[in-house]
Amino acid sequence: AQTVTQSQPEMSVQEAETVTLSCTYDTSESDYYLFWYKQPPSRQMILVIRQEAYKQQNATENRFSVNFQKAAKSFSLKISDSQLGDAAMYFCAYRRYNQGGKLIFGQGTELSVKP
Amino acid sequence: NAGVTQTPKFQVLKTGQSMTLQCAQDMNHEYMSWYRQDPGMGLRLIHYSVGAGITDQGEVPNGYNVSRSTTEDFPLRLLSAAPSQTSVYFCASRTRRQNQETQYFGPGTRLLVL
């Protein structure tokens, strides 16, 4: 069975600094997707970034980028120029290529941003 | 588009009571899912559906029933509520079209079982 592990329950970063959130996963599949979701206090789940396993290039979305290491089964999220609005719970998630609605989530990392 | 909507936002139940959590989407998405979120455990899949009339179990299905009679609606039924079902419940949907991988989540329903 596939599993997703986030080993950092809490992280803290100074405003304008860079922070990296870690995620590892376990799968025997070769085709899959990886996601980072943000959950602010409103509880709304917001997609931050996604990575297709077949793509070697790391995904980027503005200040958010990932370091995807397929062989190591590692998928970290880097947030540059951190802003107060980045404070939230962040979830790493995995989905097999042909399993439409079945996301497997990590335990989450709560990120606080200090002014 | 309203996106994914869930009702109610908050509910208190007594042990043994039954209720239905409603979920609807207006994006004509084929895939719909129910997750529960508990502290320290992330979101876990309860049930999911790949289209009207087709449902399957997820990771934690016990105590819950679902049906999908229309593309738009995917209600989650608690048959006999237990304190262990106290949680926040999220409904999600996405299209089956390739290269459109975003899963849209509803705002959640907070359930307290006494």
C-alpha cells in the first residue's frame, strides 16, 4: 500500500526567508502524481503545486517550488520570500495515475511565519 | 460556479443517531470523494465514486454509506453515529479529463458526536 510521511509536525520561518517542508512516500508504481495542499485556519484545502512523476523537471508556482527525487521517493516543498499569509497547515499527497479521486495524504506540517 | 458545496457546516449528534452529510458540485465532475480529517492524521479517504451509480470503499469506510444517483450529488450517511466519528469531513471532486488534475474540495463539515 502507498504511504505518505511528513516527519515535521511543525516548522517556523521568519518573514521574507525561505523554508523547506519535507515529504517522503512509498509506492511501487511508476506513474503517479504528487501534490502539496495548503490548509489555512479557514480549513479550505488549496492546491499549491503538483508534480507528475514522469516529469524530471521540478514544478514551480511563483514562490513555491518542489524538489522531486523519484529514486529517493522524496518530494519537498520550498517556499521562498515567506509571507504572513503562508502560515497554514501543509499536506503532501499522492495519487496513482489511474485512480481519479483517491488521494493519500501525509500527516501535515504546521507552518508559522514570524514577522 | 459554486464549486463543491457541503451542508451542514457544523452538526452535533448523540451516539446512535443517524444523519446525512450533503455534498454537491456543479462542475460536471465524474470523480467525487469523501475524506475525514483528524488531528495528527491528515485526511483519510472514506468512500469515492468514479461516476453516477458507481462507488467504492476507501481507507476508513466502516460506519459510513454512500450512493451516487446523480453526477452532482454524493451524500455520506452515518448509520449509527459513534464518538469515534467526531471529525471534520471533506468532500472533493475532479474531472476525469487528462491534464486536469486539480481536485476541488468543499469547505468541510465539522461533526461532533457526544
